Amino acid sequence: MAVSDQTTLTGKQLDSLSINTIRTLAIDGVQQANSGHPGAPMALAPVAYSLWQHFLRFDPADPVWPNRDRFILSNGHASMLLYAMLYLCEVRGVNPENENLGKLAITLDDIKKFRQLDSKTPGHPEYRWTAGVETTTGPLGQGVGNSVGMALAANWLAARYNRPGFEIFNYNIYAFCGDGDLMEGVSSEAASLAGHLKLPNLCWIYDNNRITLDGPADWSFTENVGKRFEAYGWNVVSVTDANDLDLLAKAYNSFLKTSDRPTLIVVNSHIGYGSPHKQDTNAAHGEPLGADEVRLVKKFYGWPEDAKFLVPDGVLDHFREGIGKRGGDLREKWTTLFAAYAKKYPDLAKQLDQMQHRELPEGWEKNLPTFPADAKGLGTRESGGKVLNALAENIPWLIGGSADLSGSDRTTLKFDSAGNFEPGNYAGRNFHFGVREHAMASAMNGMVISKVRTFAGTFFNFSDYMRPAIRLAALMEIPTIYVFTHDSIGLGEDGPTHQPIEQLASLRAMPNLIVMRPADANEVVEAWRVILQQKHEPVALVLTRQAVPTFDRTKYGAASGVAKGGYILADSADGQPELILMGTGSEVSLCVAAYEQLTAAGVKTRVVSLPSWQLFDRQDESYRNQVLPPSVKARVAVEQASVFGWSQYVGPKGKIIGMRRFGASAPIKDLQKKFGFTTENVVAVAREAIAQTQ
């Protein structure tokens, strides 16, 4: 229809006008930025329109309503599609504390500033930056991985908090994805997990456009996606034409009627005009269309060829009467229901309020263990498990699991009421992610975004499989908890494939990620105190398999120093050392043993435990200089990991006992001797450092 003919619009004409408004906003935004991907928004406009206008339970006036449906654009390069929807639906903005600002999250001016510095419309959607963006999507596959975590959290919340007559949580998760998402391995892991757990509230909408940036998808991707997902245990529905609103409605209704498994909707679309007969080369390859092509496309839509960022009369009203009214009514009914729920179940309502604000319940620190001095000690993964269980009994929404390690790892909740999260039994607090580290990390992010506190564990070496999701947690500023065990060559006979060397340095290099490697059981307690109080930073907690001594805190410094990232554990009698030994984790005990020998020999020595470089570096200069006096040049760092980064603490004349190669397969004592992690070697290197500074 022509844009100018708007006096007596029929329902189908309004549908068409609204869909083409979405398309042309995307075209104009990309064209003005001279950067971006117009094709997918053009093709998927009717798919998004049908979902948002008729099915999505979402109130634009309250985009953080807890029982809202979640929409994830996993193919985040199509971000203009989401920005157009947020603008046309008039989604309100919120601040970082999720307080409603009462103004639009995205204005037409924001769309005109697509991909520009500090705009609300960055190249890929960013969580906590633009209201209505449920998660940061950019690296393909991460969004659908997050969606599985959101579905896990939704089912867990419903199982734990719903009561007869009070269905507080019943929301669904919808995720758009493309060929690139489904090629990435994380999506296969996530889909397998979702199918196994039979998550009925999860719907992926697959844009089957047969095009990648490379060119035709069949250059590299010829599998039958529907059959694959049927094998995963999904309900699979096909929509032969993305422009057919009736077929789309039937597909969404099929999802809503399916109560025993997740749903994949396969939508056949054509990159470009949205016509099954036209496909634009630039749009297919992620480039602006160009001025001439823009005019041709708009002519095809019956649009004024030279109009830019046009929103015809009636379109905004149409969305207000659709998703705006429907979403507002649903939210108001839920608010009334929750008020009655809070009167009948005040304790549960209080928990949900605390959860939404990332607050901790009263008494969350009660009954934390205190570990007595013990020369033999225990592995920090073992003490970590004891601390975690004590905390989880105090914090009802602290949930998690591990990647195939529940039998041997210490990230299993073992108290009677914990239980396992299983198909059809979603109240359990222990999650079995299987050998799916990448999907586990991505799902954890989705769970944390849903406001539960989530931890999960695996061998530290396999943090490499999790790194993309860890990076996004840091970027999104969400407090995901990664528990890594088997943290060094101390793993022993499993050899270099399982022994982490460069992982500590790698994660320490990541902005906004706190890395903690505690030295003994009581440092583990203090590390967990720090972790649970984070609201906007993920933490990697790195723990040993082998036993490490538990220090006598009546003789050595208090473990509470962990909160500052580094502290004086042992010192010379006069507090004026000539030598500083420093380390993290299991190597701190080596420093203490060397300290005892050196002190007995008359060498004024200090031991500094540095469990978290990030936290230590945040302390003021006076504190850092108090712990590491600049006047003391003789310094030795000891860590069973890459030496990279330690020079900032040991200085130009200091020494580093660390790993400069991969490990080896052998008993731990043989490895420690081979690589110099013995008391004798620490003493010898310390004497060398002193000699070089005299």
C-alpha cells in the first residue's frame, strides 16, 4: 500500500505499514552510519512484528517487570531490528539499578546515531546499556546459550516460588538466531542440554536465509537443522515464508501449546527486500545498501523514495493498541497478584525482592566454617565446597553445578533440601551441565541475568572453553561465579593437556573480572565473602586439588586481608624487611616455609599473599606501599603458572619462580622438584635476589 493512503487502514494494511516501517528504519539507520547489516532486519521484520505485537508478554512501560517474556536477538548483527522494535513499541528507559526513568529507551535520534560513539544503538545489543536489551549479543551462539540459562532460571523460579493460585512466574524465552549461531559449537551444546531437560518455555526462531558473510550457506553448511533438533528432543515447526503472518501465528501457537519440550521454529526468509523473489547482494554481506539501492527498495515497499527515518501516522498508535495495551494489562494483573502473594507469603516475596536487587538475606554469613591450623591441611577445592554449602543454606537462590564433575568436584550442594534440577523436576539447586563447558558458562550468564546467583565449576584448564562467555559476563557487568579447580601442575599425572599454565595471566588481563586464588582454607572463606557481595563483577575462583597447609592465624596475618586482594601474611620482627616473598594459592605455603628458614638464618623477610591482583590494585597507594614497600628491591614471586604479569610486583631486580613452558605428566612431587617449586629453591632464589640488590 502507498504510505499516503492512511485514512481507512484495514488490519492487514496496518500490519504491512508497520512491518515496512521496521524495515525502512533499519535501512536508514545502517545507511546513515555507513556501517551495519540491513538484510536480516529487512527479512525478519514480519517475524519480529508478529511476535512482539501479538504474542510477547512484555510491557513497554515496565521493561524490567519480573514475569515478562524475554526476547533475545542472538544474531546481534541484526541489531537495527531490535532498536526499531524498541522505538516503535515505546519501551521506557531504566537506569543501571533498573529504576524506570519514564522516558523512551530509544528515540528516533538514537536510531539516527546508530553505531556512533556513546549512542544507545551500538553495533550489537548491549545489556545494561539500552533498556529492553535482555543480554549482550555479538559473538554468534552466545545469545541462544544465554536463552537456555534464562529458561532454566524461569523454570527454577516457578518451581520454587509459585504457590497454588499464585502463578508468579510463567514467562517464556524467545531467541532469534541464524545460520552463524547454529554453526557455532556453543549452540549445539546449549540445544542438547535444553532438549535433555525438556524446557517447555524456550523457543528459538531460526532465520533460514541460506546466506552467511562468506556467501551462500551451502558452501559450508548443508545439514538438515530441523532433523538435528528433532534428535535433540525439540518440537520443530516450519514456516515456509517469513512474510506470511498467518503461518507465523500458527508457529508461535504451536510453541505455546507444547508443554514437554523446547521449540525450534524454522523460518524460510530471503535477505533483502523481504520478497521471496528478490535478494540484495550488499544486504546479504553486511553492508549498507547504497543510496541508489535504498531508493529502489523503498519504491518496492511503496515508500517515499527520498524519505528518511519515516514513521507514518498510525504506526505508533497501532503498537500502543497492540503490545502496549496487552503488555500493560498483563503487567497490572501480575502486580495485583503479586501484592496478594506478598501478603500470604511475605518471606517468599521478600526473597524475590532481594533477588531482584541483588541483595543478600539477613544472616547470609552465619555458620561459615573456621578452619584450625593444620600443617597437612586440605585442598582449597575441598574447603571451598564446605564454605559454598554453608552459604547456600543461608542464601536460597544460590544455585549451580559443574561440567561432569558432580562426583569429584566440590561445587555440589549436599544438604537435604538442595536436590537436582531434572526434567520435570525443576526445583533442584544442583545442575548437571554434562561435558558442555561452553554452554554451561553461557547458560550461567542467562541465569544470573534472571537474578539468581549462579556458580559452576570445572577444571581450570577448561576455562579456555568458557572464555567467550566469561568475557561477556565481564562486559555485561553481571556477578557470575566461576569455580575452577585443579589449578596448576599440581594436577600431576594427567599431564600438560590438563595443567593450566597461561590461564591465570589470561583471565587477569580481562577487564572487570575478579580473579581469586586463595592460599588456604581460611582465605577461601574470605574469598567467598568477597564474591557474594559483588553486584556487577563476575569472579573466577581458582582452587587446588592437592592439600595445602592451613596457616596458624595466631602466628600469621588474618585472612580478612583477602578483601584487599593482598596483605602481609608474615613479617620480619621489626616490620622492616630486606626481602619480600610473594605468591598466590598453593605456592604461598612455599613462601612461608622459605620465610621460616630465612628468618632463622637472620634474613629479615616478609611474606605477602596476593590472592587477587585486581582487588589489590584498587587499594590506595599508601596501602599498596605499606604491603610492598618501594624501598625493598629484593623480591621473589612464586606461582605455578606463567610468569607473565608478575614483573609489576617484583620490579626490575626481582625474581619470579614460575612456568615458562608447559608442564609434564608425573607425580606432583617430581613436577615440583623439576620446575623449582621447593622450599630449597625458593630460599636459593631469594638469596640471589638479595645479592643482586646489595
